[in-house]
Amino acid sequence: MSFYSYKNANTDGCPGRVSSDICRGLNEKICIQVKNVYDSCMQQEQLDDVCVTVTDIVPVLPSCDCKCGCSKPTTYDEAVENAENSNCPLPQPVGQWTFESCRSSSTTGTVRNLSIDRLCDRPQFARVKGTVDIPIDVLFVDACCQEWMGHATVSVAKDVLLAIPDESIIPFTLESLVSAICVTGTYMGNCCFKITVCVTIVLKILAEVELMVPSYGFCQIPPCEEFAENVCDEFFSLPLFPQQTCTSSNCTCTTNSSCSCNINCNCNNNCNCNSSNNCGCNSCSNGCGSCVTHCVCSHCGTACGCAPGSLCPRCGCTMTSSC
């Protein structure tokens, strides 16, 4: 099973939601080595008529284990592997190329020509200038309808303000998180394409630091759960005895008119909401003192008729009303 299996929902030593006192179980302070993010910013933009040159072109050949009709997109590494394992001579691109698509091949960008100038009128801030290179994979077809894939780079100039920490023995660094996807493209000849691309760039000021944090101790790693159709688990998660329900003939709603079931609807021991009050209740438990509605688990999505705020019969998390 995993950390998040419903069998581990209430087990101490596993990550998950905290439903009790958050300080309960804290038993030590530990020192961890992490990358501390001092500042970060994100920019998203559409770049038009960007010229890129495609290199390291390889043919997109079907893999040996891909059956007829396989429509799974091929990555560049898979295209290289299929080309290397091909028993036939590899083709060469011929004729006019037609652009198909492109997208970023990595979430890590390369920052070059970086300059950081601190501002005298704004302490802790600096002007950060540089060029972010986003690696992309370009997919195109030649005149013989053979698909090809190659590498290219989209370069984006950045000039932003970021908070910069003071000088220290351990220096800070600037890293970029990138993503790009192409909208359209046209072949210009000589392995060049003119593309329209949507890019997202996140710049981060980082430093490798050692932090002291409170700890619940080491995680208890559960054994792996083999996939199986455990049809009995659903049945075993049901309550042992049937829940009592009531009908509109023997109870009334004790709310104001136009009440909402998950806000202020309280029913008596023999309750069932009057539909004219727009309460939305459809059942209640005898003596519970609150309306029973159709609820959904906030963790695993299990839906059942129970009181809002009760625990999910499957994973133990809080049920929320969907009335």
C-alpha cells in the first residue's frame, strides 16, 4: 500500500492531513539541507515569429512493442532509441518540411548573460537581467510524410526586480523553471522554423542552506500494495448496521425558511426537512441533532449520505457537504 492508502489514513508516522493538534507527536528538532527560496517571480507570454534552428534530427520510427494504431506521443529519447534499434537503413529528410508541433523538453532553463545590480533606493532589491534559454523538441514531417524530431532553443530576455539576500559565505544562485508549447510554425528553409510559442518562466533566487525544523520522526514506509480488484474492501467499509432514515410524513425542519443544509439547518430527533423550506435535506439520523446530507470526502472523493463534518468510512478524512 502507499502512504495515502485508506488503510494508512489514521496511522501516525505517515504524511497526510492533520485532523488533531498539530503539535501532538513533535518529538525532536532536526537539521535538514535544502534549497531556500528567497524570492521568485513568474512571467507568461506569447512570443510571435520566433526563429529557431533544429539540430540533432532523428526519424520518428515505431517501436518494436508498439502495435498498429499506437497513438502515444514519442519523446526525443524514444525516437533516438527506436532509430538505433531499427534493422532497416535510416531515411534522410527530403523535400519541403511541414511543421507539426513543439514543446519544451525540460523544465529547467539555462540562464546566461546574467547581471545583478542592487538598487540604492530599494534595499534588498536588485535589477536582474539575463537571457533564459528554453530547450524544445520540434516535430515535423518531410515530403515523404516521414515524421522527424529535433532539438531547438527558444531564448527569452528577462529584466526584472527580485529581492536579493545579503552577502554571505555561501552564495545565492539564480535558477529558472520553464515550460513552452508551440501554437503554429512555418518552415523557412535551412533547418529553420518560424514559430509562435507560449512560454512560462519562473525565476528563483536560491541558496543551499541548513534549516532547523521540528520533526515527527522518520516516516514509516508501508509495504507495496499489489494492484488487485479488491471488491470486498468497498463492502467492508460500510457501517455494520443500517442507518435509520425518515420520511416527510413524520418530521419537520426546525430552520428558518430558505435555510441551507450545510450552514444552519438543525433537525429534531424525528426530523425530515419540509421541501417547502428549501432546506435540501433528504435524510437524517435519529437523535443526531443535525441534518444529514449527501457528502463527499475531501481526500478520496467517496460520496455517501452522512452528517457534514463526520469521518469518511473509507479513509477517515473529514466529509464535506455537497447539498
